[in-house]
Amino acid sequence: MSNVIVPPKDPNEIKPYHVVWCDKDGTNDGSANDDGELQSATISTSTWTVPTGLTEQSSNKNAVTIKGVSYLINTVATIWVSGGTAGNDYDVLNRVVLSDGRTLDKTITIPVRDK
């Protein structure tokens, strides 16, 4: 799977990034219409691997609303990052262990640009 390139951040910003593991409409029922990776499971643990140059300020798997879509607790992993050098792109890995025992990885690429 290729990396997901997310919106850029300025080196001076502390900015949140999200990995949505459930269906993009916020559902997580495991039905035929559910195209999320959780398939009715939930996130038990979420860890982030952050490269040198970026700093993880905090992370969680709380309920969140993104672009008007509400997501339940334990369906989205969020990280707040700071730092970075303008002009560099950073690959940040999110690894989740699910309530059904599966382990999933997704990498996001965070471009750092001066604003």
C-alpha cells in the first residue's frame, strides 16, 4: 500500500493528523457496505513511529469530527506533531492492534513547508 500524503505543516506549527481506520462515513458495522479496515473491530492500542526531525506532542484514539463526519472512539488514530525542516517530507507510521487481534499499519507522509 502506498503512503497517504497529508496536508503540509509549517516547521513552527503543532498540527494534528488522523488515520481513519473505519469506513469513511464513520460507520463500523462490518456490513457489505462497510469499506473500512476495522470491520466492526475497534482499536485497542495505537502507536506511532516518528522519524528524527519531527516530534510527537501527543496522540490518542478519541472520538473526533473531521470535515463534518463524526467518528466514534477507538476508530481513528490521531497524532499531534511539531517541528520538521522546511522542504522535507516525513514518513510517520501508525500501528494499531485491534480488538479481534489483528495488527494493521498505515504510513502517512507529512510534508513540511514554510508558510
